[in-house]
Amino acid sequence: MDADELEPTVRPRRQPVMSDVGRLAGVSHQTVSRVINGSRHVSPTTRERVLAAMRELDYRPNPIARALVTGRTRTIGVVSFDTTLYGPASTLFGIERAAHEAGYFIVIASLRALDSDSVVEAVQRLRVTGVDGVLVIVFDRAAAQAVLEVQADVPMVAVEAGPEHGVPVVAVDQRRGAILATRHLLDLGHATVHHIAGPADSLEAELRVQGWADTLRAAAVRPSEPLIGDWSAGTGHRLGARLARDGSVTAVFVGNDQMALGLLRALHEAGRRVPEDISVVGFDDIPEAPFFTPPLTTVSQDFGQVGSRSLRVLVEAIESFAQGTQAPAGALIPPELIVRSSSARAAH
Amino acid sequence: MDADELEPTVRPRRQPVMSDVGRLAGVSHQTVSRVINGSRHVSPTTRERVLAAMRELDYRPNPIARALVTGRTRTIGVVSFDTTLYGPASTLFGIERAAHEAGYFIVIASLRALDSDSVVEAVQRLRVTGVDGVLVIVFDRAAAQAVLEVQADVPMVAVEAGPEHGVPVVAVDQRRGAILATRHLLDLGHATVHHIAGPADSLEAELRVQGWADTLRAAAVRPSEPLIGDWSAGTGHRLGARLARDGSVTAVFVGNDQMALGLLRALHEAGRRVPEDISVVGFDDIPEAPFFTPPLTTVSQDFGQVGSRSLRVLVEAIESFAQGTQAPAGALIPPELIVRSSSARAAH
DNA sequence: GGCGGGCATGTTAGCGCTAACCAGCTAGGC
DNA sequence: GCCTAGCTGGTTAGCGCTAACATGCCCGCC
């Protein structure tokens, strides 16, 4: 005679397990498992009894035990740089939203330093938790390289940017965005367009520079040397002060909205009017962009779509990894130009 | 004679497990476990041999199996609203940083809707992954209420705001921040201070309103009715337009920096100069605040500290939960006033 | 010299679940 | 009437690890 027999209903401080449900429903734990996993070989009456028992005990399957036996955890890791920059933060939430819908959980590993070692370390750290796959939000060349170094170990997809080959990449078409912005300014009659670029090691920055320079060359204009910032309003301000001093500058395409904000501030301080004297176009369309002085013309990226597409690609990669088939293709998401008041027809 | 005997070194496509290491080192899997967990009862020679075997096989312990037997996963869940607002996003990364240092992993669950049901649902969703504890980044009254509803199930700490009792809260002292801002404007000689507040259901907004109103009353000034925004630059702009029309307004304390940006824009459009005609003080000190036109005086919150403190409190709560002892106390983090160019002495 | 007591190690039993196989029952065909 | 097929359900093994107990050894002590 054991304690269970004496007090069958009092079972304090312990989560019910499958066999508890089975006992209450008068079936084996395996039948409970069948009900949970939707096996067809359970009679409707039994199924009902099991479901009732589950409800009564408030039973929830232990995902750890399930993961141990199936080898799948239904969690995916996201490696992101430790930043509140609009793009990465939005992408992260876009991923979470998509993951939720697909029944996955997100474990995050953020990076302190932007070097390839810490990316590799972060992926290893995630791997150890048993994630089924990893999304790496790639910021710079080093991260892109790192993605290739850890590949093969675990299904992986690069987000926002990535290496040319070796791993699927889901990103907004940065070149296209830069072309949109630059052509817009040329179409407004500006003789040339200056550029404040993101950091040299950023792949996104590089693609934007390419799109800008190619568009100018296509219009038979020799691009000036781009100014290199670090995405912050601070460098936008500092570099902007330099542009403000150059009377020939009438149009600037800025690598992101934060730097554009700094530029606007610098132009204001120098007494150059926007858009009358100088037109400015940013990149990202952060929520504050419509409220800059003046409201900013910029290139919008759909980060929600980046998140959901990258998750979908990763799930495909997980399947193909398990089956040993080819990794899926990445995706390029088209950007959109949002015209506001910071860009206008060139004065003569 | 089995396949293992024929090809002892070729073991394709399978992660090595503890007994593989043991076999290679000539000990039992339990001894390997002892080495990994730092038991003292292992001779130095054996330990060395085991470590060498681990290295050779590139062995990594399976955290799922460990979690199954220990009941601890070393992951904690973070519930956050689906937002790129500076505060929550910064807090999230602050938490991740602290968790990394403490050897924990972060699983995130973001909310689509701001109601108490979805908070409860998110916590349940996290619980099911086997998190050891949950941090809830609380935005509004409903979330604070929800925290109390799920309590007891799992160790939990509210971050940024929370209910008065029933669960530890780690937050910046919002009242204190509002007092700092309001007193700063009064000290500059403004007869009164108007206020653009956050949404009515936000606890933080409410505390800021209280701090503002109390400071005015302490100076024998009757507070005007606060204008209610939704934290976005958009409402700041709309409400700001209203204030701009009122010639008597000389000082505005705004509930966050984004709304302050909208207000600055509205004042600019109305031809009211900042700070000559109107002084503006924000809240948060987002990275862009120094580059607003003009650079924004604001209240800075140390979100990194919020993250690390809340993690520390949660870890304490997890321990005390396991031992059945009292839950730990929360923490209030002091804010700091950052004076820039959007506030100045009142004109006469 | 026998014996108790540490210490290093091995053995066993589970954690809660799924997968694989097995058993018993009903129904249908010859 | 018997045999087989097809269903529902049970039994068993094992995922990889830790905890608890068991064992055998060396050492020092009376």
C-alpha cells in the first residue's frame, strides 16, 4: 500500500505527467501520447476520455522530454548585434512573429563585439541549447565570413546581408533601394548626388554605395568620394558639417535615417535650407522619419517581411538538412521610396 | 560481432555522447559526468584522460538530457511587446547581456496585442518550453494585472513597471525622473509646465504625470490638464500643434523623446522658436536626442542596468522559488537629467 | 595483521516522452 | 466455422544525462 493509493487526488507540487493522465482516463500513457500527437488509431470515446483527463489535471506535455526523444526542440536561435538600431530590432520582432505562427520559439544570442569569432561563439552557444536552426542577422563582412565558418554544423540562414554563396540569404535589395534614392534626386534635376555611407565593413553600406555610384555613372556623372559614417546621428552630424561648407552640394543620399537626422541638424546649423538649398534622402524609414525637420524622404524596408521570409527559408533548411537534400534559396525583398519634404527640384 | 567493432572510429552523422567519451578514455560514462560537473572525486590522471577524449571527439554535453533530469534548463523567458521603442528594445538587450554573463539563455515571446490575456498566453507559452523563470516587460495596467494572474506558476519578475505588490518589480524611478524634468523647467523661471503624457493605460506614463503634477503643486502651481499621446512622434506632432496655438505655453515636459520630436516639429511649423519661445524636455535620452533641432534636454534611463538588475532579481526568485522561501525585493534605478539646448530661461 | 574509513570508480535507476513492436478483439471472406 | 485483416490499445526499450547507491582499493591505525 503506497501513498498514492491513500491520497490519489492530492499530489502536491508536481506537474502531472503522461501516465497520471493515463491512469485517470483508464488507459496507458502511450494512448495519451497518441491522442496528443493526433494518431488515428484511437477510438473517439477513448480520445474524449483522455482529453477530459488532461483538462482535469491541467496536463501539459513536457517539451524537454519530447525534445530528448525526437531530437527536435522547435526552437531556433537568432544571432543579432547588441543594438537598438531600427533595422535589426525590427527584424528580430518580425522573426519572432513569424516563429510564433509557425510554432517555433526564439532564443537570442547578442554580440558584444563585431568580429567573426564572436559570431562563431554565439552560434556555438546557441547550438548547445539544442536549437533546430540558426538565423544570423549579418551586419558586416566579418559576420558574413563567420557564417561560412560555422556552416554545416547546423542549418543556418543569413538575414539582412550575407556571403554570396554557401548559405541562403534573406535581405532587402539594398542596391535597388540606393538606385531608387539616387535616381529620384537626379530626376529632380540635381547635377550630382553626394553620399554619406555606412561603415566600410558593412555589406549593406557597400551595396548602397554600389547602387548609388552605378546610378550616377549610368547618368554620365562621376561619383564623388563617399563620406564614411557609422550609422549614428553623431557621424551624420559631423560629416554633414563638412558637406554644409561645400557650396556646390545640392543633393545628399544618406545611408540611413539616423545619419540623415544628424545631417539635417548640421545643415540647419550652417544655415543651409532643406530642401530649398539641399535635398536629402535617407534609408530605412524609421517611425520618426515623418517628423524630422523637414519630414524625410527615405527608402522603406519591410522588416516584417524579412523576418517571416527568413524564418520560412530556415524551416525549409532544417527539413532539407534532416533529409540531406540541397539547401533552399534565399530571397530578395524589394524596397520602396517614400517621398516626403526633404527632397525638391534643384534650384538654378 | 557488430558494426561498431568493425569500424570503431567511423561513427558518421551522430554527435558523440557521454559513453563514447567514456569508452575512449577507458572509464564509465558516469566518470565523464563527474569530470564535466567538477566533482572532486576524480583523480587528476583520469580527469586528464577524460578531457583529452572530450577534445578528441569534440564532445558537447546534451543540454536537453541534462535539463530532463535536473529540471533546470538555464533559460529564462522574456515577454515583451512587439515594439522597436527604444526603452523596451534596450531593456531586452540589457537582459540578454546580463543573462549571457550569468550563463542563462533568453527565449523571447512578443505580444501582438496589449491585453492581459495575451500576456498570460505568452507566459504559458514560455512555461511550456521549460524556462526556469520569466521576466515580463510591463507596458500597461493590463500587463501588470496579468502578471499577478499567472504568478505562483513560475518565478517571475516585472520589468520597467508592475503592480504594487505580489511580484518583484525592477524599474527606473519614473516619478523621480518627472520631478527632475519639471523642477528643471520651473528653476528656469517658467510660470508653469505643460505635459504631453503617454497613453492612459501606461503605468510609466501615469507615474510621470504624478511626478510632474506633484512638483507643480509643491511650487503652488495648478497643473493644467495633461495631453494624452501614444508615445509616437505622430501624436507628439498632433498634440504639439495644439500647444503651439496657445500663446501662454512657455515650457513643455514630454513623456518620451519620440513625442518630443513631434512636438519640436509642430512648434517649428507654427513658427515658435525652441528654446527662445518655448522650452521642451523629453524622457528616455534616445541616441538621436542630441541631434534633434534643437538638441533635446531629456531624462536618461540606464536600461542596461535595468536589464542586469532584473536578471539578478529573477535568479534570486528562481532560487527562492525552489526552496520555497520569500520572493526577493525589486529595485528602483535612479534616472538622470541631461540638459541640452531645448530648454532655456523663460523670457519676460 | 586485521579492520574501518575514506576515495576513486562502476552500476543501476530513473527524468517524461516517442517509436517500435506486440496482443487481443471484431469483422468479413471462403 | 475458421482464418486473416484491420483496428485499438498495451508493453518495452531507449533518447543522454544525473543521482544514489554499490564496490573495491589503499591507507593508517590499534
